[in-house]
Amino acid sequence: MKRLISPLVLAAAALALPAAAQTPPTQGWPANRPPDQSSPQAKPPQQPSAPTAGPTTGPTTGQNGPRAPAAPGTPGAQAAAGTPTANGAPAATAPPGPVPLPQWFYEIDTKHTGEVSRADFLKFRMRSFEELDANKDGKLSLDEFLKVAEPPFSNDVPGGPSLEDRRNRARAEFQNLDTNRDGFVERAEAEALVHAEFNQYDTDRDNKVTEPELRLIVQRSIAREAAERQQAEAQRRQGKIGINDFIDMQLREADKLDKNGDGKVSQQEYLLLAGPADGEQAKNLLPFDIRKQLVLRKFQEIDTNKDGQLDRVELTSYAVRQFIDMDGNKDRFLTEEEFKKAQEAETKKMRALIQTMQPAQPPPQPRPAPAQPKGAGQPQPAPAPAGLAPGLPQGTR
């Protein structure tokens, strides 16, 4: 289906950050900065593991994660694999570990009570607000908020977004948080988002989040992600494309235009889509000026921050909008028929634009009438009635 996408309809996407399996859905307010490595971190309480038939080489299973695999050939490894033990009896398969909890739960529940109150959750989440509020005026300016994209709040990771991409994402998030559009994120606006996040975890509305509530949410999130992956794989086998595959496909096309490898597409790089200006390859193509105008129109449509470059955040946003428009039946997958319809619609749109760009043709001049013989334009006398002499009144003969 890749062949159905016209270069002028290029839709690329930003690097999608994969959600960790143990992270509950939606983190509305930016997470706090990582704890200092020099200070002891809050760790989940370890549960005693069931006795095994022999020594193992990995740590036991705790609340924060599954057991590390035992070395091959040890009794622990045999039991985990369900293979027969030394006495020939089949060993029972080790039960799966508990659903992991997010790290913030352990950092708040330092007394190991198994629950987090709304007040403690709010205080914990708003620590990042206090650290970003450099002048301590109770609100965050854009410059203050953009620090969330820098260390120690956010660090460079291999294959992850660049600092500039993180800043662009933070800039877009700032606009969403600034609900009253006064150019600041006030404390009340930030707290409202934190309370909304807490409400997602507090399913019984008792103003506290317990371990069973949070584990159930995480478990459902993991199951939902697994189901979505299975559905995407099944649809892919049927010749359909999901949004993640669509984004990856378009990103690869955008990377081909990024000649200097800076992770962005400049206007000059994007103009390569216009094709050659002259020469043998330019034959049977539209005039180069028209092709250039069409490409620049598309560039301006994608370049939402008007900095003359297409970063991965802008390309992501455009790809998502394009995917939604192309997904006619709203099943979150694109078929070859939907690709074809999108291409036809884009072609029709381009033809209309081309008509407005072409110079207007002068109206045709009226052709001069052919010359007539002399006297041909004068009126001729009507023929006289039969039986009368020309010019004589009736009855005079």
C-alpha cells in the first residue's frame, strides 16, 4: 500500500515513546525528577518466596517484578520450565508474579501501608511544580515549564527524542495546561490535572488508592495493550495498516529527505519532492514553479510552529490527522481501498489548486467578418408583382 501514497501527501510522525508495561494509563502532570542516586530510594517490600528444591542463581520474586531466571540445569530452572525433576516426577510450572506497581506508589507509601491518600498523591505530584517554579510566584511561565524537557527531569536516551523534540512536546503540553490562556500554568490548573489523574486510580471514590485498585488498573492496561497488539498483527495479515505502522512508514519516507541527519526536514530538503527543474526528467511534468508552490503549501501546512523546519512532533501530529481522515469506517486500520480513496481526493484537490496557479488565458478576440463585394451591403428593391410594369401604379396600363 506504500505505493499509493503520493510524495505530495507525505505524512510523517514523531518518535512514539513506548509506554512501560507497569505505568498506569495517562500521566497528566509531568513526573517528578528522578531521585538522587546518592540517597536511598524507596523500595517495595519483598515477599518471602516459596522454598525451592535447590539453590537458584537469581533473586526471589518481589512486588516490584518477576523472579530473575535461574541458570540452565538448576532445579529452579527445571521447575520453571515444567521439566521432570531428578526423581522423574513432572515439576509444577512456577506461578506468575504479581502485577507490578508503578514506582511512584512505593515512593509515596514509605510506611508500607498499601495505600496512598489523595493529599499525599497531590503533594508528591506537585513537587515538580515547586522545582520548576524558579521565581516562586505560584505559577509557571513557558520558559520555566520548558525546563521539564531538560535534565534532570528528562535525559537523553539512545534512540529517544532529542532535546529540541522534547521541548516542542513540552511547548504543546503547556498550551493544553494553560486552560485560561493567560500565558501561565497556575497552581490551580496543575492541581486540577493531578486530581483528575488520582480519580482514575481511585475507583471506589474513598479518596485513597490501594494496591488492589492500582494492580487491577495496571493489569487491565497490560491486557488492553496486548489485545491491541494482537489485533494489529491480525489486521496486518489481512493487508490492513494500523496507525503505528502508518507512522513508521511515513517516518522512513521523511528520513530520506533529511540529508544532513539532524532529525528535521528543512524547507530546502522538503523541496526535493518538487522534482527536477529542467532536463530530460522534467519532461511531461507540470511547470517547476507550480510544483514548487504545491510542495511549499504542504510544507506550511505541516510546519505548525512556523520555524521553517519539520520536527518529529509536527510530523507526528500531521500523520495522526491524515490517518484519521483516511480511516473512513473508523476501525483504526487503513485498507487499500481507503488508501485509494485518499489518493483520489488528494489528486482532485491538487488539480483545483493547479487551476488557480496557472496564468489566466486572455479571452479570444472576435474574428473580423469577411469582406463583401461593393454594393452588396445596400438594400435591394423588392421585385415588382407579376403583370405590372415597374414603377407604374395599378390600373395605369
